[in-house]
Amino acid sequence: MISNERPSPYGYRPALPPRPPVQEDTLKYGQVEIEQTTFVFMLKANPRGRFLRITEKSRDGYVSLIIPDSGMKDFHQRLLKMAQAAHASPLTESPAASLTRLTEHLQIERKSFTLELNEDPRGRFLRIVENAGGRSNVLIVSASGLDVFNNLTEEMVTALGDHAVAAPPAAEWTPQLDDILKNGQMVLGRRSFTFQLKKNAQGRFLRIVEDREGHLNTIIIPAEGLDEFKTWVIEMAQASHEVEAVKAVETVEAVKEAAKVKKVSKVAKTPKVKPVKEVAKVAKAAKVAKVTKVKKVAKAKE
């Protein structure tokens, strides 16, 4: 039985029906082109409230961030700080790896945002990471377009004030924060893996985030399944070592066989050398034969 054929320890979970569509009104729209990437800004409102959606469109697809209206001003202030830092210091000449110039963290309701001003051999850029409910979205903005990006964000904040509505009562929503019980990180080449043991109202769980040059993948493992998860990881690691050992033995045997074949081939090509005594005997016989022939010729002339 392979892993995906194992019965789930959490029992049968029926498929949930699709969510009904939510009516959204667009309060303001904007678009900006930065190098080869298009960023679309939409200030929207629905029955749950107002928010700013920023969508990055490129050849690889699109990624969107959702910023609630309660944190739009703070988000804009962080962007201004990043733009000032991007223009304040000159670029490092040919950095060997990615460098982080400035990092800012922002908590907006149940979402957390991380803004990093980074620099690598291709140039300087802003990396915006949105974390919510165990999922992450990442936007990359080139430093050359930060000013235009900030200006459009400021327009959205201004439009938010023009469409002011009554704030909902505080009791309608209570932010749910996760407590980090243990944290660790591992780096493998260009990838980094972050391990976070967390706890919230639903229970404890392990959150593993794979970061590969700004592209994030996240898996969530409930605490009750960690022992089985550990068993499979150990089993896979052992199988990997066994395969590597077999390959190493096969390589050594192949090298020995090749050396043996080469030696046999060399011996076969080497010409046979007659012993010294035999060579001397043949030379002596040839000399005697030559002397005898000379004598016969001389006698015939007489």
C-alpha cells in the first residue's frame, strides 16, 4: 500500500459546496507598467467591507494581494519608507548573492505583511509577502518603479477617504492570531525551508514553508499526524541512502572491471620477446653458416 492509498486518520470528509459569488463594487481602478510586469490596483467594496486588491500580471501568470481598508494607510507608509531606502544608498557592485537592505512587518487584522528591500546581481527590488490562514502570496516590484507604485497606492488611499462609510462594530470580528511554539529554518542551495510549530483556537499544527527565489509553497500538518509524517520522512531518507550505496558499489565494480579489461588488452597487444640465450644461439648459427659459405666459394675458385 502506497502513501496515497492509506485511509485518512481524520475520517471521511465530504466535498464542500462552492461558495456563492459575492457582489463587489469597484470604487477606483488603476494600472501601472513596471519593466515587463503589469500591476493592477482595484479599490473594492463588498458586504464584508472595503479593501485594496493589487494584482501582478507577468508571463508566468498573476498573483494578488488583498489589503483591508483598516491598514491601507500603514501599508502606504511602509512603501514610502522602502522607496526612500531604495534611493538613499548606491547599488553594490556585483553582489554574489541576494542582500536584504531593509525589512518591515505589518499586521492588518488577521493578515501579516512582510516588506523586504532586496538586492541581487540583477538589481534592487521590493518583495512583498502576504501571509493569511497558512497561505502566502508574493509580489516583486523593481526599484525602478517604486515611485510610480507608491503614487498609485496613495491615490487609492485618497479614494478610500472619498468613499467613507460607517465602521462596523468591533464585536463583529475578532482577529485570530497563531502562537508560535517553536521555529526553525534549513537552507538547501537556492531553497530555504521554514518550520513553525503553531497553536490557535483549532489546535496545534506544523507549518512548513518552502521559499525558492521568492516563490513560496506551504503545507500544514495537524499535530495528531506528525508522528506518521515523521515515520514517512525517516523511511524515505533511509531508502535514499540505500539507493546511493547501491549506486556507489556498482560504480566501484564498473571501475574494477574496466581496469581488468584494459590490463588484458594491454597484455594481448605486447609482442613476445625471445629469451637472450635463444637469440645468441641463432646468431651464432647464422655466423657459422656464413663462414662455411665463404669457404665453399673460395674452394670453388681454386
